[in-house]
Amino acid sequence: MSVKEKAKDLALSIKESEEYKNLKSAEARLSLDPMAQDLLQELRQKQQKVLLAQHTGQQIQEADIKAIEQLQAQLKLNTTLQSLHKAQVELEKLMQEVNETIARELAQ
């Protein structure tokens, strides 16, 4: 079996993992929650505004920073987004473990 075939098998195994399934489920719940979507979109817009100001050398407005902080606090209270974040963290942890296993085996 080639390396690419084994990589495909690994990808399929990851797709079958609880971590991956939980992430897909959380993403589906997000697609059904317009309030959570609006919060994310508003936060991204505010963050982009601040990043643009930084890149163009403009002073960042205190009101923009406070708005971002308030939106982040609202995000933490939204159960849909809490579930999504938890699922993302769990999948990232799995992927990190996979990468560490590969790196460890390559080092031997």
C-alpha cells in the first residue's frame, strides 16, 4: 500500500472519529442558528475593521475594541457556538496527536 493510500485511509479513519462527527454536527447546528451566525459575522466584520486600521497605520478606535470584547462575551454565552468551539478544540487535539505520532515514528 502506498503512502498516499495510507493517507486516504487515515483521512477516512478521522472522518469516522467521534471528534470529526461532533464537529460536523456542531457545524450543522450553527447553520440552523441565525443568531449565532449573526454574532460570528458581526465579530468578523469588527475584527477586519481593526486589522485594516492596523495595516494602514490608523489608530484603532477604543469603541471598536470594546465592541469586539462585547461580541466575544456574547459568543461565549451562545450554546451553539460553545458546542462548535468545543468540537473544534477536540478535533484539533486529535489532529495534534496524529501529527505527534507521525513525527515520533519518523524520528525513530
